Amino acid sequence: MTTPTTLPELKTGQILVSKRGKEYIAHKVSKPRRNTGFIEPLYRLENGIVGNKEWQLEELQAAGLTLKGET
């Protein structure tokens, strides 16, 4: 059993892979819709189109996404 690795801070254009093998392109949000006080960066995911939901690194990790090439 492998231990889950924590995601590093992502750059726009990096590819995340779900447990099912679906790939998403991360886009770092410069003007977030959520009021987080800019403590942590927020990301939107693209799979054909850029989604509206904003994700923090912990949320991406909890959803089972990993950085491509680190699975």
C-alpha cells in the first residue's frame, strides 16, 4: 500500500490525474471568488472547458487527484 503524497503548489498548465485516469489541467486563480484571504492558492480544473469550482490543494488531494507522473 502506498502512502498518498501531498500535492505541491501547482502552476497553470500542470496536469492532474483522477483515480479513474481522467486528466485535468490546473489553472491557478488570480482573482478568487471565495474569500479565503489569499492564505492558500485556489485552482480551477479544465477538462475540455474550465470549470467554475475553485479548489484548494487539500480539496484536490481529498478528491483523489495526483500530479501526472507521480502516481
